[in-house]
Amino acid sequence: MTYFIVVMMQVLTIAGEVQFYIYTEPTFKEQDKCIEFVHKNNYSIGYEAAKQYEFKNKPHSLYCLTKDEMLEMRKKIEGKTPKLSV
């Protein structure tokens, strides 16, 4: 399996949608390696995600998830069929 670093942002959109920033590099074959990387680099990971939102949105949570887990999370948050592509 491939694990991605996923940053859930703090502010909802006007429509009430949760915003995510998904790192496509680096990826990890083991979740524990991803978690270790996130623990060591959480500040720079969060900074880069905030930068993508022009610092108008702050990181809320960091996750190490597979594509299927991302889709499931989005489905639970939005309560509808997800349309996420990675």
C-alpha cells in the first residue's frame, strides 16, 4: 500500500466543505514510516500546506492515509459519495 501525507485545514469553505492538502511526494510503503516522518517534520508540512492557501487557512490535523482511507474520510465528512482523485 502507498501512504500519503494528508493535511486537514482548519477553516471550512462558505459551503461548509472541509479543505485538505494532499502531499503526493514523499509517499511511504509503511504507515509507521509515514507517521515517523510527519512527527519529525510536522512544522514544515503544516507550513507548506498553509502556504498553498496563501496563509488564509491553518492546518488542523495531519494524517498518513492510503487513497482508500482518504476517500472513506471524505465520504464520512461530507456524507456523500467522494470524488477525490490522487
